[in-house]
Amino acid sequence: MVRCWYMEESSFDQRLEHHFDPCQYLSLLELFDCTGVECFKVDHESYETDETLKNLRTERGYTFEDEIHFHSGSPNYEEKLQNFYTEHLHTHEEIRLIVAGSGYFDVRDKDDRWIRLKVTAGDLIIIPSELYKSKALLYWNTNLVALQQTSRGYVLSKRIFGTSGTRFQSRTLKCINNKM
């Protein structure tokens, strides 16, 4: 299941865990309360028929999925890796099911602090729209399924440092604060 902790900010190798000393782990409920991120466990070996995933597809209207294979032999591997590390947000919720391998998704909490989520095969995470994030894939062979409500793609906005975010992020933070 997803493990998460407040992460030490560092530009040194983003594939490392970057724990504070001592570690500052969060429960999944604490993660949800301060970010809105939801976590589920899915049978990654037969996810097409998994009941949890079926229910999420129905409840949230996910009608499109795309399987992504990322490894050192992938075209433009280094360039894509750097893009993963760039802080950004999407205008839609980001749904990711890890089918094989593992990796990190880094998200900002309501106080703009980084939280690192370690995901492994069978972990499904839903990152709310307008929440700043970056990701670092750990191993050479990471396969994930990206779910969306439509096949139209998504809008990605990189963060401009020195700004407090977008009007969309303000809406997301308001929703998170109202849940607490």
C-alpha cells in the first residue's frame, strides 16, 4: 500500500527517499486531509476485472485509459525524466494505477510542503486537480495505467516560482480545508 512522508527538499538525486531525520510519516487519512489525495489497492495482475477499479470507473465516469511503459530504453528517457521532476499541476484529477515497478509521486500539502508518496504494483492514487506535484519513477521498468474521463488529454501547467499558485489551486485548497 502507498507509504507517504514529508520530504526534505533537495535537488540531489530525486530517486532517493529524501526523509527528514527523524522521518515524518503520514497515514493515508492524514494525506487525504492535507492534500485530498485518495489511495486504493487494486489487483494489478487482473486490474481489468478488479471490483474496486470497476466501481471507481463507474462512480467517477472514467471512460479512457492509457498504459504507460517507462524504462531506460524509452525514447527521450532522460528528457522525460527531467520533465517528471518539474513541478506542475493538471486541470483534471490525475488517476494512476501502478501495474509493475514502483516510483514516487510528490505532492504539495495545503501549507505548500512536499509530501512523497511511494507507490508499488497495485497502488492506485487519485491526485486532485490543481494540486502541485512532480514524480520520480524509481526502477528501470515502471508500467502504469492512466485513467481519464475522456480521451481528450489534459492541460498541464508548470509552476512559476515566486507565485502562490493559480486560482484553481486556491479552489482546491479551499476544498481541502473544508474537509478538515
